[in-house]
Amino acid sequence: MNSLFFLPVTLLLGILLGNLYFRGLWTTVQKLSTTQNPILLTLGSFFGRLAIALTGFAFVLAIAQENAIWHLIVCLGAFIWVKKKGVGGGV
């Protein structure tokens, strides 16, 4: 796939992954006070969010054969930008 074409796709994927990760974190924190097993909720949410994020980053590395490290940096940057901008649902 053309590297310049895939760069905006990588950026959007990073934003999507960041939103999923931080919205999931926010939902977990909101539900901690009402759950019967907060440790199970915390660990389950963490490993679920981690699996989704790592799968997304691995997808970026698999699709971007040339300059894959730059695509990963763009994706990670967008992921972190979502957290800094507060786009992730009030986190």
C-alpha cells in the first residue's frame, strides 16, 4: 500500500484506538462504585483495552510494510493526543 495514502488512515486509526481505550477506562471508573467485584472489573477492563490497542498497533505494523516505524509513531501520537485533548469521554 502507498505509504502517503496510508498515513492519514494511520492517524485516524490512532484516534479511534485512543477513543476506545480512554472511553473504556472512563466507563470502568464510573462503574467501580456499583460493582460487586471491582478487582475483576478493573483487571478485565485493563486486559480487554490492552488487547484492542495492541491489536490495532500490530495491524498498523502489518499493513505499513515500508516506513512502518513512522506509521506506528503517528498512530501512537494520535492515541496520546486523544488523551491530552480530552476527546476520550471526559477523562
